[in-house]
Amino acid sequence: MSNLKKVVWGTAILGLVICGVIVYQIYNAIFSPNTAFENDEAFVFVPSNADFPEVKNIMEPLLKDVGSFEAVAERKGYVAQIRGGKYAISKGMNNNEIINSLRSANIPVRVSFNNQETVEDLAGRISEQLEADSVSLLKALRDTTFLIENGFDAENVITPYLPNTYEFFWNTGPEQFRERMLNEYARFWNKERRSKAEKLGITPTEVTALAAIVQKETAKIDERPRVAGVYLNRLKKGMLLQADPTVIFAIKKETGNFDTIIKRVLYRDLEMDSPYNTYKKLGVPPGPITMPDISSLEAVLNPEKHNYLYFVVDVSNFGYHMFASTLQQHNRNKVQYVRWLNQQKIRR
């Protein structure tokens, strides 16, 4: 074999070796496992406005080789197509699988909220579970145009938010959150429930305001239909609701301190000039004093039928109440409760 042929063959073999090495490196970069954590799964939260350097910083503690991850991300075009969200990275994933997950496998989070008293409380609670901050959430929830278009106002702004657990994408925006909750509210208020409210002579927003009082009056779900029946009986007779929780709410609203703990309503409190003072103002308050559970809403829509007009805490069975049809009987029941308050030295 001539020297020229030897050179050609040698060059060809060297080229094949180099190509093989390159192909092997590319294959390793794409398909070799590249996770550095021991758990079966790790979750990554990518902000909506993140750029690739930020994503790389987020991913770095989870990867064995950040450089190969970056190379594959560039090759697959991910660096220009970043999407916010929550993503799951499984142990042993390679760069190709990791990029595919970050690009298209946004997974939902479970968002829960219970009986928040104010829209500020709601915004704060949601901001702990979604990307949106409490300021942007509060702005969206209070948006006047949104409220007017959907039949709400500043007093009943929390009405369409039904306490429960829902699935959202972590990067759901404030406007998307309120629209989803409005849809849930509309789904709850189906034809059957609207018909029940109409027969009771109250609107859906009034049902919520009344259910909020029931919610505050008793934690016992089985007692809520009976308590609701009392207030509905009072409304039918044109009586004042005289609900202590509304007075407590009025005090908190006036002072601006919703962390205040009030265990005993005093006679002077009953003289407050507030639309929430149901000892002075006839009818249902202008808005809910808390977010009522669905059980409280259902209690108002399906009240127990009875003649009771009064109730007071049952000191022999705490959590429940003693009910009465006459003021005379109620006053006898009330003596026991007042005596117990004094024995416990509860002044406020």
C-alpha cells in the first residue's frame, strides 16, 4: 500500500473515531441520567417571566451536569420557549426527558381556602399557594368593573368564593383565578338552588350573607339547618335578626382589626351604628361576615321547619344550643349561659 493510501485510510479512521466520540458525547448529554437528588421526584416552580439563566439556577441543585443540560436545552430550543408552572422531575431522568417535562408537563396544584373573613385574608391565603402575590390578587378581586358586571359590590366582594379545595396551575394569574371561582359560584347556583332561594324570598347573595351568620353561630353541621330556620323565621315575621356574630364583625370592621377576639358581646355594643349591627338594622347584612361553607349555604336553602325564634349556647352540651319559641323561655335559657360566662370571668 502506498504512503498516500495509508494517509487517506489513517485520516478516515481518525475521522470515524472523532465522529464516534462526538456522537457518544452527544448521546450521553441527551440520554444519560442527569439528576442529582435521592428522592423519587423533585418539583420545580418556574416563574412566568423567567429567562433561561434563572431556570438554570433553579435546576442546578437537582442536576449532575448543568453544562450538558444547557447544551440540550439550546439544541431543543427550550431557551427561547420557557413556560412558567410547576413541573415534576423524576429521579434518573435524562436531559431530553427533563427538557420535555419543563416544556410541556405543567402540573396542577391543590388550592384550599376556608372561612376567610375579608377579601384581604383571601388574597393572602391564595398567594401562599399560587405564583400571584397578594397585592395583585387583591387588586383583581376588588376590581370595580368586575364586581359590577357580575352583580357584586365592595360589601359582598367575597360572596363568589366558595371555601373548598380546587386544582389550579401554579402560574394561574389573578384574573384567571377570579374567573374560575366565578364559574364555580355559577355552577353551585344551579336552577334548583335558585328556585329554593326564591321560595324563601331571598336572593343568592342574601343566602350567602345569612349562611355566613349560621357559620359563625355554630360549628356543628347537623345544627346548622335549625339555626338557619330561626333566622328565616325572624325574617318572615319582620323581626331583627339580632345575631351576635354580626355585631362582632361590625366592631372588627370599625376598628380595622380582624384579629380581635371577642367572646362576649356587651349591651353597649348593640348600640353601634353599623349596617352589620342586626340589633339595629332590619334584614340581612349587606355582605357576608365570613365565607360560609357549602354546608351552611345548604342549611339556609334547606332549613329545618320549626317555630323557634331564639337560641342560646347550651352550657350542658357545648357546641350546641338551646332553642325557644317564646322570649320568656329564651330568657330562662339565657340565665344559664350568662351565669356560666360570669363564672368563667369572661368580660369581653
